[in-house]
Amino acid sequence: MAKNEKHALESNLEVVLMHLLKYKYQPPRRSRSWLLTLREHRLRLHRSLRDSPSLRPYLLQVLSACYSNARKLADETGLSLAKFPELPIFTPEQVLDEDFLPD
């Protein structure tokens, strides 16, 4: 597996996780832009997994670290970092599910 494939997967995973956190914890600020970002980066994840099926175990391996990074990036919301749970709250299936949105 090429290093750049892994990096791209991690980057897209972090964006999806960050937007899922923003969507969950800032309901009044939900926007079409957030939904479009989720769709775009989920499609990128699906494309990566389709083109390199061997990346699926890697996604599972890095989900926790990517969630931790996404949690830190979600501070752009202005919410305290403590607002976001420390452990991942989204399953791999939810992250990849194009129809999943947190309550």
C-alpha cells in the first residue's frame, strides 16, 4: 500500500469524523455545506476502498487516531474540547454510510 493512499484515507476520514461531530453537537448551525462536505469525503473514502480493498483493515486500525484528530479539529465550532467524547462515538459502518447523520 502506498503511503499517499494511507494519508489520503486518513485525511478524508478525519474530515468525515469532524463534520459528524459538528453536525451532532451544533444542531442550530447545520448547513447544506456540511452535508455536501460529508458526501464528498465519504465518496472519496468509498473510492479509496474500492480501488484498494486492502485499505479497509487500515481504516479500522486508524479510526481511533483519526477520531482523536477530528475531535481536536472540531474546536473550530468554538465549543470546548471537553464537549466531544474522547473515545470514538461513530462506528466504521456509520462513518461510511452515506445516509447516516447523528441525532
